[in-house]
Amino acid sequence: MSEEQFASNNSGAGFEKEDLDPVGVLFFMVGLAVVGVLIYFIVVGFYNYLDAYDRTHQQPMNPMAVKTQADPATMNFGQIKDKIDATFPQPVLEYNERIQFTPEVAREDQVLGSYDWVDQKNGVVRIPIDQAIDILAKRGLPVIPPGEAAKASASAKTSTPPSNTQVGGPRRELEKNSR
């Protein structure tokens, strides 16, 4: 019974008697390939143009680097050092800024992240930056009342320090309390 109802309700329905034309599909695929190749050559040409433009607008090399024939773009540190030692007048102060500066930065980071005495006699210590930030965030910055700020600026103009301030002020107190 259900077949009869289906047949009666969809009398014009059936299967498609015509398939997709394979020639149309072939033309679409060939067109897509041509567009892909065309885009590839456009992009390669654009990059080649930009590369040539960049090469023609490069900053001139340092005259000392030209004399030594040391090219950091193609040579490693050892080759640069050997080439400079052979051709550059002595004393050579710097071979490669980045490589020689890295240990200095590491040493400074170690100092800034460690505890040490700045002035043991007066009780001034150095604490790691992260801990100093935490202490400062917990205690806050010292605040000068509005009337005192006007007095402080007036006394600064006359170059006499205000009577209620201490040289070293809040920092010395912060350093003493952090021990």
C-alpha cells in the first residue's frame, strides 16, 4: 500500500535520465590547473621582484667589514674570527656583538635575580626583582599628602631638603624590611 501512495504522490519523480557531462568536468579541472599554475608564477615573480628590490636598496656594508671580507650572513663565528684576525688591525675589540654580549646579559640577569649586600655597614641589601615587585605591590608606594607636595616642590626650588624626609627614604626602608 505504501508503494501505491508513493507512486501516486510523486508521479513525476524518478531517476535522472541525464548524467553530468564528463567534458564539462574535464574543462573545469583543466581550468583549475591553469589558474593554479598562473597563481604560482605570479607569486614567484612577485617574490623575485621583492628580493631584487631589497638587494638594490640594501644599506652599504661597513667599510671595515668590506676590507676584511667577513660576511656574517654566510660565515660562522669561527670563520669570521679567523678572517678578522688575519686582515683586521689589532686590537680587535669585538668579533660578533650578539655572541659576545650574551654572557654579559646572562651575568646581569643572575645578579638581578640574587641576594647580595649593597652596603653591609648600613644594612642595605639587594633582593631579586620579582620579590621587590611583590613587596612593593603588597605595601604600595609612599604617598605624600597634597599640602606636603607643595612644600616639597617649594623647598626643592630653594635647594633645601624637607625636614621630614630622609636620604634614601622608602627604598632603604624597603631593603631593610625585606631581610
